[in-house]
Amino acid sequence: MEAARDGAAPEVARDGAAPEVARDLGIYVHVPFCAVRCGYCDFNTYAPGEAAGATREGYVEAALAEMAMAWGTMHGDGRPARTVFFGGGTPTMLDPAALAALLAGVRATWGLADDAEVTTEANPDSVTPESLATLAEAGFTRVSLGMQSAVPHVLATLDRTHEPANVARAVEGARAAGLAVSLDLIYGTPGESLADWRTSLETAIALGPDHVSAYALVIEPGTRMGGQLRRGEIAATDPDTQADMYELADTLLSEAGYSWYEVSNWARTPADACRHNVAYWHSQDWWGVGPGAHSYLGPGPDGTGARRWWNVKHPRAYAARLAAGESPAAEVEPLSAEDLALEAVMLRLRLADGIPRSLVEGRSEQIARLVGDGLLDGRDALAGTLRLTRRGRLLADLAVRALAF
């Protein structure tokens, strides 16, 4: 990998950006601030007192400076952003006016498609009806609320600070502002029963969101929860119980009219799917703004020039780079045709649409084994498309390894 302190990332981006290549462009804005650090979190986030002098005001200034640098890099590309996603962290820790200013920076740098999807993540207690109305007026179209659970003892184990009732208030405020609503859930928390998980699912469904994400909790080493697990203070949820929880989610959401379109995501209609994330899974282009943010620009017309890069992680180092007129990128990774083919299988197999069998030529034996084990739909495989069954979704990583490696 190449170091990028001297501004290599913009040069790489210029090489990879090709208007004649029919790929959409998305923008990811990483806001690294949280009210508290949850015990399971290993994201690049900072609770009060952890950012060592970095301020929210300084972050906004630096992010806008990165956008200005991107404008100089991609000027003439001609593609407006079709999706914008503010993630974190908790983006709504910023004042709504600051988020509006950042979205205005995206608009000034790349432009926004007429039908652009503009999402912000939010905690239920970090928004008000007034702040949501301000965001909608600024051009946001969608809010993804970190509900995680409806059960107080599960929320406490996860170090989530909101009261369950705050979720309903946040959904109501988003609806009143005209925003689409997604609810994010986590299952498999230590001490969470299948009945607890059913309560969370039924509560979420009753709120009538457009979209639901449900992720199995992974306890990473180095997190506070990882330390608790190592010391025997908590016990990891049994994988079979997590599988039961996934199947319950799929059953209840399906009965309520939601369809899965990616292993961990369900939408009420195809139009309600998160277009930004779908673009990731289809290897569309994106620019990541903010400390630790990743970017990807695919190959040019000759099939070469695909690159991925990522910014320095600490907000203070990020701001210092930009104040000095330097690229905030930490490293750049060139991607070969083989890399891209591998990633296409890894990402797209997770989608309900599956992948064309032609993407994995020479894997007939592995395909037959996966069909025999009930991980791939046999009829679809014979017709030329590889799609995961529900059992296959539970073992998606195993299926990917069999097909891609």
C-alpha cells in the first residue's frame, strides 16, 4: 500500500474518476462524535474528553476543506452525488445547522441528483421534531435511527442511553418532517432471550418504519465488552440462539410485509431499500469525507486504475493535514482486476438478487456442494443465478469463501 500524506489520494482519485464509466457516485460523511462510547463499539468514534482537543467546529471546517480538495480533484467528472450518507459516530451530535452546512458543501462540490437519497444516522435521543424539520428543509430525505432494542436490560448491556419510548417520539418527528425512516436493531446481546428479541422486533414493526436493519452482535477484541467477555463477566450468546433470532426476524418482518434485499436488511418496498448501501454492494464509486473515512473509485474505461484509500483516523490529525493543504489520506490501495472480481462475489452474493453464475466460472463443484447443503437455491443455480437460501444467509461467509477463494 502507498502512503498518501503528500496528496497522493487526490491524484489517485483523478486517475480513477472517469465520467464515461457508467457508475453512480455516492458520498459518505463520517462524523466521529458520540455522547458515550458503547461497550461493543470499535468504530472510529470519540466520546467527550476522548478527542484530545479536536472540536466539532474544527471538524466541520476540516470536512468542508476536504470537500474543496475533492472538487479540485474531480472537477470535470460531471457526476452528481446520487446518495449521501452521514454516519458515525452520531452525526446528529452536530447542530442541525452544521449538518446542513456539510450537505451544502456536498452540493457545491459534486452537485446532487434530482432524486438523491440523503440519509443521516441518529440516536433516538439526539433528535427533536425541530431538528428533524431543519434537516428535511436542508435536503435530507431519510433518517436511520439506532433503536438497537426495545428491552431496557438489553439497552443497558449495550450501553445505549436512550429510553425505549424515545424511539417512537423520534419516528413521529421524522414522519412529521417528511423523512423516510429506518430502524437499526442488534440481536445476540449477552443476556438477551429469544422473547426479548421478539419484543424488540414487534415494537419496531408496530412503529411502521420503511426499512429495518438487524445485525448480529459481534464482540470485538479491544472493546469494553470484549474485555468483559475475556474476564468472564459476560457470556457470548450461543451461535444457534443467534441463528434462531435471525430466523425470527426474517419471519416476523416477512409477515409484516417487509422483504429482505440484503442479508441484514429488509425494506417495505424496493424503493425503500437504502440506495447508498446498495451502491456499496454493487461496487459503485464513493468518496468518504472525514477522519477514518474510506473512499473507492473504480476502474476507468480500460479496466485499470481502481483504487481505495482511507483517511487518517484522529480528528485532530485529520484537521491538521487539511489546514496544511495536505491530503488527509493515510494509505492508498490499488485494486487489480482479480481484486475487483473477488469483491464482486463477496459483496453481491449477500443481496437477494444474487450473482450471475458466470462470475464464478470453474466453481461447479463448489456450487453443487452449496446447493446440496441447502445454502444456494438449486433451481436458480440451474437457471444461471446463485442466490442464498435462508440457511445460506445464516452461513453467507461460508458460501462466499467456497465461491471466491
